[in-house]
Amino acid sequence: MKVFKFGGTSVGSIENIANVKNIINDGQKKIVVLSAMSGTTNQLVDIANNIKENALNQAVDKVNKLHDVYFETIDKLIVNGALNADVKTYVSGVFNLLLESTYKPFSEVLENNIVAQGELLSTFMVNAYLNQEGIRSALLPALNFMRIDKAKEPDMAYIKANFKKVFDAANESEIYITQGFICLDDNDDVSNLQRGGSDYTATIIGAAIKAEEVQIWTDIDGMHNNDPRHVENTKPISNLSFDEAAELAYFGAKILHPQTVTPVREDCIPVRLKNTMDPEAYGTLISDETSENGVKAIAAKDAITAIKIKSGRMLQAHGFLRKVFEIFEVYETSIDMITTSEVAVSLTIDDDKNLDKILAELETFSSVEVDKNQSIVCLVGHSIVNHQETYKLFQILQDVKIRMISYGGSRNNISLLINSKDKINTLQKLNDYLFELVTL
């Protein structure tokens, strides 16, 4: 069985939902993971923020306006009278719950419950639509099987056991629809897999059932060799290895959640990226196979903070690096890049919410310099560090001020830290030269 995931844009309009129906209605059983309709999650986050800020009138107004939008969509999508009434009853229940939330004290659990409603709405509506169109479809409630542990990692034993129970209890169908993104935490409170988490849901389910393939359907024809939002003449990449895709997702390729390939790589379950608007396009196939060496793609990660930690007395002393890393561990702050010299350690983080506390502890035994507004430009390809053309990078970027270079930590990745104001120019230069639009 295959697992298909469709993002917010793919279910964001009547026309796109009809496209989804045509794609999945091929006579083969499948599990379909859906995101919230495009724009809904942002609206729900705003409602939660209004409650947090005690701007309750604004929250109520947004709930009512979003309710109206959903009723308009239902009237266009669900023309069967009985189904239309059934869906409206469910949707009204969701929006009554949201209105009740405006009278409750704010908490993270309340926020997570509010944000979770987007996926519950989209799956109920699409399931009803498929049944209206004569396609046997059943809902598999994700909150009955999707769970994360204390480390916020998928609780795979729980997921496998409970998914089987939920699946076996469902009516025999062609299509089994479930929610992406949402889950329970280790206290059985509603939580989520963070932005883009529907991709992650799909591969977690794929791993749990040993799927034949996981397909991620979005509004672009696969993973591109550069960021098409900022760079001209980008092209889709036909094939990537799990390692290459993981590097690109982590370092800023927005088409994939950073953890997407993790659940499926051990069992070599392929992941295919496809375009809902152009189903015939090949897209990108991610598998355990590697193709040509050299740079295949470029990604960029913004909002990076660089920290230089200097201490001539302690750097070479036993335990210095441990002491540095323990501070970041205490504040649950991941490090992206790290370089060392005789007297200093430089590293980068993308989460600065505890930066002041981290700096205060570092400054007890070292001098610290901080540079904000940095970007990591990541170049990815199989065995890139061994490729004979790699030296050209440093010719191409001779006019770009590079703050740090990570080279050799992975055979498939070279990362450069630059000022964010230079990012677009850097991406375009690399695109022009590395992908053979211009020759050196």
C-alpha cells in the first residue's frame, strides 16, 4: 500500500480538491494524509495569539469570519443535501469549540488544540466529498494513533500498534484519510509535529505499515536544484539519495519537513515528490540509490546567529568543548555549524530564544562575539567533498564575504555562513556557475 500526502495548497480550493480526487482515484487502496486548507493554520495561530494577548474580541471576530469561509466552501464542494448538512454540523461544532476557547486561560495545550482544528476540518470535508463522488473513503483519526515521546520523537511502537487497531476498525474502503501534523504528546495532550509536519506524518505512517512508497504532493514539481523563490532558471532534480534529501531539508529546502526521510530510510521506502497541479511531471524520487557525484542542489537557511567563543586559557584544556556544548544542551538549543581554531570556537544556532542566558553562561569563562542576520548556504551532492570540480566554489565566491565554512563533516555537504544580505546574490552566482549556465 502507498501513502499519499497533500499539502495545504493542494486542498486549498474546490478545483484543487477535485485534482486530489482524480489523483487518488486510481483503483488502488491507499492512505491519504491531508494538511489544513491553505491559510487556515495561520488564522488559527493568530486566534491563539489573540487569546494569549487577551484581545478576545479580535479572536472572536476571526473565528466567525473563518466559519463563514468554511460554510461557503462546503456549499460549493458538497452538493448532496444530507452530506452538506452533516459536514456543516461537524464544522459548526469545531467553530463552537474555538469560540469556547476564547473564554479559557491561555496555555500551550489550548494553543495546540486550536491549531489542530485545521487538519480535522480539511479531512472531514474531503472525506465527505469523496463519498459524494462515489469513492469509498474512511477517516482514520490521527489523534488515536499518532504520538510523540518525551524527546518529541515519534513513539513508533505505540504508533504501529494503534494504527493497526484504528485501520482494522475502519469500514472497508478504497481511500483511508487521516490528518497530518497533529499528534498526542507523552502526556496524551494534543500536540503537533511543527510546521510542515504533514510530510513527517506521511513517512511515519509509511514506516509503520512498511509502505510500498510515500508520495508527497505539493504545488511544485519536485525538489529544485536551488530556491525558485529567489533564483531564476532552477530545475527539478529527478533523483536524490536519502542523505542528500535530508541535508537539503535540514538546511532550508522548504518542500520537505527536515525529518521527513528519517522514518523510512532504514527500510529503504522510497519517497516521491509530485506536483498536484501537474500530476504527469516526474517530480523527484528519493531513495537509497545514489547517482552522479558533485553538487546537485543548493539550499539556504535564514535567521542564523553566529557565536564566536574565545578563551586562550581554556581552549586546549581538557573539558573546554564539553563545557561549551553542555550550556547549549541545558537550553535545548541545537548547533548547526561549528569550526575551531587554536584560540576560538565558532558555531551557529537557528533558535535564539535562550540566547541571552547562553551568552551569560559562556561569558563566565570566555569572551563572546555574536553576529545575527546570518544565512547558511548549503551545497549538497553525493561525495561532494571528493569531487574534482569542488574547488571551483572558492573561485565563484571570491567576492562574497564568507564567515564560516563546514567542509568534511559530511561527504555530501559543504556549508557556508554568509551575511543574509548577500544570500540571494550568492545563490544566483552559484546557480549560474555550478549548473553550467556560465563557464569559468
